[in-house]
Amino acid sequence: MSKPNHKSLKAILLSHIALFSLSAAVLAVVTPLSLAQASEVGQRDSIKEEIRKTREASESKPAIEGANSGEADGGLRLRFERHLLIADEAIRTGNFSMAAGFLMRAHDTIPSDPEPLLRLADIYQETGDDLALEQVQQRLLGLNSSDRGLTVEYGMTLLRNGKVSAARVTLHRALDKEEDPRIFNALGVAFDLEGDHKSAQAHYLIALGLEQDNLAAMANMGLSLALSEDFSKAIQILTHL
């Protein structure tokens, strides 16, 4: 039996960080996009570009709606709520670029309120704009650095953006609060991406010790073993998924 190509195995890992399904990973590599899927990808890219332009335009404008406006708190709150209502309607109709613009206005009006940022995060997750999502999650953590769930999501986003070292630091910080198989699995991926397969496999084992039927950790363990060229063990694990 010929050995699987090392580069192709690593490509799977890189394109499917923190895998949630081995079958999804394999299909994404060997199955060409259908016309419908290609169209959807094109639409998402177009939406992401429109949102980015709107965000850049919003950030380039002077902040006239905050504390310097001289408005009473009640007036700021009314303006804030109005921006949120417009954003909600834009989201309902699928106009994400318009929604993002009004959510940024709401955030600029009352920066201490996390609601606009939370809705922006949902939009960027929906459109797959991980670079923008990273920035929003940074701002949210600035408002509440003790939010463990957000810290984990931020670490995952950093991983998807290729910022492996920063992701490991962030995920380790989340581990200080509670052991979570998702975190150990993600840390395993980080070590694999850095070429430290032994450390990666140790983290997958911990994840599996916490949750025996964690398919993500099992799939990643199999891929990690393949990357370290232990193909017999890799096949043994992967064929049982």
C-alpha cells in the first residue's frame, strides 16, 4: 500500500482547523464544488466585500455620536435603539452590509453596550469573514475579559486566521477557568500546525479522556498520526469513525 501524500494530509488539516467532521474534511478536498455551491461562495465573498467597504467608511468618519455630542444620556439611548432597529430590519431582509453600518453607528453611540458587537459577530460568522470577526471579538473581550465562552471562540477564530501562537495563548487562558474537550482539541490542532505532533496527540488524548465519543478529537488524532507518518495507527482510528 502506498503512503498518503504528506502535503495533501497537511492541506486537509490547514483547511479544516478544529475539525468537527472527518467526512466534511474529506469531501471538501475530493469533491468539486457544485454550481450552486460555487454561486453561494461567490455571493458570500461579495457580501463580505460590501460589509468591509461599509465598515471602512464608517471607521473613517469622525465620531460625532458619542460623548462629545453633548446629548443627554436619554438622547444617546434613543439614537442607539434606532440604529439597532434599522440594523435588525436590514438583517431580516438579508442586507448585511447595511446592517453592519448601522451596528457600527450604534456601537459608536454607546461603546460600552456589547449588543451591536454581538450582532456584528453573528453577521461575520454567517458570512465567513473571520478577519472582521476577530476584530469584533477583540472589542467584546475588551468589554468583558472574563467571558470564557467568548475567549474560546476568539481562540478558534485566531486559529482559522493562522495566528497559531496567539491562539494557543488565548486557549490556555480559557483552560485556567475550566477543562473543556473543545479547547484541548483546538490546542492539538495548533500544535499540529506548528509541526509538534506528539504534543498535539497528547492534547487529543486529554480531549478524548474528557469526552470519549468526541468525533472531532478522534478525527484530528487520526490526521495527526498520519502527519507524523504513523499510518497504521491513523488508518485504524479513521476507519472507525
